[in-house]
Amino acid sequence: KAGVTQTPRYLIKTRGQQVTLSCSPISGHRSVSWYQQTPGQGLQFLFEYFSETQRNKGNFPGRFSGRQFSNSRSEMNVSTLELGDSALYLCASSFGTGRVPDTQYFGPGTRLTVL
Amino acid sequence: AQSVAQPEDQVNVAEGNPLTVKCTYSVSGNPYLFWYVQYPNRGLQFLLKYITGDNLVKGSYGFEAEFNKSQTSFHLKKPSALVSDSALYFCAVRDPSGYSTLTFGKGTMLLVSP
């Protein structure tokens, strides 16, 4: 079974631009979560989508947004990029249902550099 | 709110020796705990999780973790370290609200010397 895929793997943008990152979850998984990883702040939760609805959101400004499509693929968008947005953006997928917590599986990440 | 602490930024161990990477947690309700490993320029790879049941959880690549409720700890262990185990290790706790959200510790770099 194919794992979580993220595109692009690397991205270089300048301040003020916007960017869209894409994530394809493992087949059958309906939950997609996004995390930001930086050396200073570590791994921080951005948001989670389940069945095309955002069901949880972390403490990030409104410049960070996302969406999920009917095939469970997800995109996240960052508008008006700032230098501090430079990070590894990780996507994770899981079934997202049931009372027993299932495992989140992570993609390889998208490395965003803002100049 | 839930939280995870990994008190060591780095752990050094010689190949063949046992290793322990420490993790303590704080959560209201049942703790659902995970360990992930990250190699350079890669995403996170799942190692093991504790949901309920036996306090000793076995996972991938020979790793295991011991859940201790009284000490609110979930230490990662391996009886014999390999150089290839050198990586960044993250402990995480799941949001007790039922969402899939994970709260991560800051990570511990494990360095295994030949």
C-alpha cells in the first residue's frame, strides 16, 4: 500500500507570496492532519480535516488555511509569506474514526524556504 | 491541555549497549502515547503506541516502550543499540477529545557510536 505523499518536496518563495502544498493520504484514510516543524518551535499542529471538514485547528494565524477534497486529498495554503514560515511542513493521515486511537502516518514533508 | 516532555536533548550510547530515551506526559483522561523516529530530511516514522493493556509495548526495529502510569512516563528502550538507530526521536500524546491531533515533545537526538 502506498504511503502518504506530499508535493512538492522543496519550495523556495519570497516574502509576500503565497504557496499551496499538497498531500495525498494512504488509501482508505479519511483524516489528514498538517504539522509545521521548525528548529525553534519543534512540531506544531496546524489543522486536521476529516471528510472534507476541518475538525480541529491549532494556534496559527489566518494566513494558514487548508481544505480537503472528496477523495481525501488535502491542500494547505499560506498567504503573505513571512520569513518565519520557513519550515518543514508535514502531512499525516489516519482512518480518523472509532473510539480506539489509530495511528497517524506521516509523509516525507515539504521543505519551504522563504527568502 | 495535554503535554509531553522529553528531558534530554541528546542521548549518547555505544553500539551494542542498551538505550533509553525518556518521555513524561500530562493529559486528562486516558493517555494515548506514541513514539516516532525521524531521519535527516525525512518525515516521521511510527515506532509504537500505547493505548491500553500491557505496560510493555513492542514496536518496530526492536524498540519497546514501558508505560508507567504512576510516574506518567513512557520511556523508549532497546536492548542493543545499532549505529543505524542514530536519529531524532519524538514522543507524542494524542488529543483526548477524540480528534487525531498529536502533541509532540521537542525531540531527543540519539547518537550511537561504533
